[in-house]
Amino acid sequence: MKASSLRLLIVSALIIVATISFGQAQPVMIGVLEDTPGPSANDPHYRDVRVVFYRDGQAWKAFPSDCPDEACLKTIAAKYPRQVDWTVTLDGRAVGNVTARTPDVFETYSRVGQQTLTGTNPPPTIGQRSQQFGTFYGEPVYRPLITVSQPNYRDPEQWKPAKLSDAQTAAVRRELRKKYPKVMNCKGDGSDAFPWPYQDNNIAFGKAYASARGWSIAEAHLAPNRCDSPADDPFAMQWFVITPPGEVRWLGSNMWLVDAGDYGGDGKSELVFALNDYDRGGYRLYYDDFRQRAAFEFNYH
């Protein structure tokens, strides 16, 4: 055998060994550093990273999350990365690093995707526990923080809290009316619901954000809900996106903005919302100028 052929054979063998030892390179992944109440009232909170999204080419996809039965809980952990070194981010900057490991089995439906933190250093914490960041359980928790498997934390689109213009406010009202032209409400005296011709002053606005590229997002909902039963969808938080020319589109409901950043490293920011619905939690990621999204959702029971 010629020396050149021998060298080629050795190099090929080394490549095969490296592939077997290390596997294919992991895609860019997004997680969320969470503060989770213990399973019982007197149990302490615990910190974890919930693995939620991964980059597949130009698209973002959600890790499997919605287990229908306990058999799924016993096998779904194998579909998650075994261990990840995470960069913890907030408002376009890095605020810390953590390493987290996937358990062999997820014990409950609400723990799907949660990795256990390793090491002895405390994870970064922003502010105090608050019900503002609470989940279906309703307990105050620390602010969730986005984690990325690569140091992609900058926010080139510079999303910041903002105030809507009068024209934007009027446009959101029109879009909400298009989505909910007919609404039922009660008198507050225990009587049955009846058709409610709501007025503009019944459309309440919450938080709004704007980017340096001229995009805006805003939360609006109907109020007050006078029925004793759980509120219908129009009374829940409704999020809308406003394009630079002023077009308004509905995004989703029962969620709040966690953070924005260029997590894929392509020069464009993604926005991650936390889902806060009845017996339902998770995260939604919007990208490609809000034309696409990925959703990671789970039940608490």
C-alpha cells in the first residue's frame, strides 16, 4: 500500500472514531431558567432549566412536550440533550452561566423538559419573587430568564417598553373587535350571561413594546368580566403585532413577553413569550417578522 493511501485510510478512520465518540454537533437550543414551586405547600422552590426550542436550518422547532400519558413520561426524556452548558441572558446581555442535565425520567407532566442544575454556584436571579411571573399555581416566583446553548444573547432589534400612538391604539381596538364581534357577559348578580355590546372604554391596554425597526407589540383585553365562571377568551390577555406601515395582526392569548434576542445568531431577534393559561403552561417563540412561531406547551395535571 502506498504511503499516501495509508495516510488517507488513517485520516478516514479518525473521522469515523470522532463521529462515533462525539456524535453530530448539537443545534442551537433555547431554554428557560425557571423558579418552580415544590410539589407540596411546604416544599421549597427549585431552580431548573426547561429545554424548549432548537434551531433546525432556518426554522425553530419545539422539543416534544405534551405527554398524553405516563408511558410518554418514561420515554420522552431520551429525546432531550443529556447535558447543556447554558448562557443565561436578559435584555440583550449575558447575566450568567449554568450547566444542567436531563433526568432519566420526567416525574410529572408539568416537569417535561426540566433539566436539573449541576454545580454548586447559585444561578443568576433578577429581582424578587413576584406573582407577575407566576404560573397556573399562582405562587410568586423569580423572573424566568432565557438560556441559550451558544452565547447568542444580543438583541439587534432593540425591543424596549413603549407607549402606543393614538393611531396604533385605534388600530388594535379595531382588530380586537374583528376577532371578537360578539361577546357574552353577566350583570354581576349571579344571573346568566347575555350579549354584551362593549364600548371602547371596555378595551383595556396592558404592556407594549417597540423595536428599532419600527415594529410594535401590544396587549389588550376586555374588562370587566362580571361572570362568576372562568372568563371567556375575550377577557384574557390578547397580544397583537403592529407592522411598521401600521397593519395589525393577532398573535396569541394568555401569554406575556419573557425576552427578545438573536438566539439563532443570524442578525434577527426572536421573541419568547411565557404561556399562562388554565392548567396549561409553556412558551411560544415568534420569528421571521412574526410570520412563524414554535410552541412548547404542557399540562400541569
